[in-house]
Amino acid sequence: MILGVDNRKKNLMNIVDKPLPDRKTKKEVSLSAFSFLFSELVQYTHRRVTHIKDLERRLADVGYSVGLRLLEYMSWKEKLPKRDTRMLRFLHFIASTVWETLFGKPATLEKSMDKKEQYMITEETTLINTFISVPKDMQGLNCAALVGGIVEGMLDGAEFPARVSTHSVFVEELRFPKTVILIEFEEEVLERDKQLDKQ
């Protein structure tokens, strides 16, 4: 220890003054901390609602605000020079890069056969639903509505307005239901994509 140097000032650095994390250093949150935090979020919102749909809506609202911030963070992290204006490329960005950042593996992106404006992001085992035990009186609850809200927030932040809903699909060979995030784009997004194809 050097005399005359105050080491306490070095340890009391303001969080705003600390440098941003490097792209190469991967910061991960422990699974138990995430599970505890998410459990508290579900319990907090559950105490303030009376119906399952209201609970899912509130979870989606929380996810929406996370999605707006996550879009900004991912743009900085991936060093994107400009905002992507193509709908399909942005969906691939969400299903691959964003999903790997959040959950450690990419999701599957599918196009609806019936409607041209519908796309689906599917995942067989969603991390969010893994540690949720749903009571018998709330069997229709899908806590992955938070992830649907994140997707909707990212799409709205990137100016791709869409209606996003989260569904559970029961598959016999899977322990947990498969999560399907249904994305239905507004007509203006499809028209803009057509105009960009003509250029």
C-alpha cells in the first residue's frame, strides 16, 4: 500500500463512469437468478389481475419495454451501421442473433401457408416456461407472453408494426408444450417490402 494514495476513491466509482462491457467478454446471468427474478415478476403481476389473459397481457407489456431497450443494445453490440428495412432479414435477426443472446440457441422461423402477413417463431423448450408450474385453475397460462412482448417491442422499435401473440402447442413427444410466437404484420409493412423489391 502506497502512503498518501486514497484507495477508497478507486472502489467507489460511479456506475455511469464505468466502461461499457467489451463485445468479446460474454456476460451471462445465472439460471437461478433469472428464475427467481422471473418468478417474482409473475407473482407480482398475478396479484394485480383476475384473469389469465390479463396476466399474459401484463407480461407482454413488460416484455414490450424490454424489447425496445434490447433493440438498442443489440444494435450497439452487433455494431449495425444502419437499421434494416427488410422485414424477413429483421425476423431472421430476431430468431437467430437475438435469440442466441437471450437463450443461448436460435429459434425456428416459419412462414404461414395460409396468410402472407403471418410468420411464426417457434421453440420446442422455452427457457421461460421450463421452471413454471401452472396451477390447475390456470391451465391456459403461457408465461412466454413475456417473450412475445419482447418480439413485439423490437418490431415496433424497428418500425415493423405487427400484432404478436404467444401460443402453446402440445406435442406428445415433448415434456413441455411447444411455444409459438405468431407475428401478423400490418399491411403497410408488406407494401413497403414490395416497393423495396421493385427497386
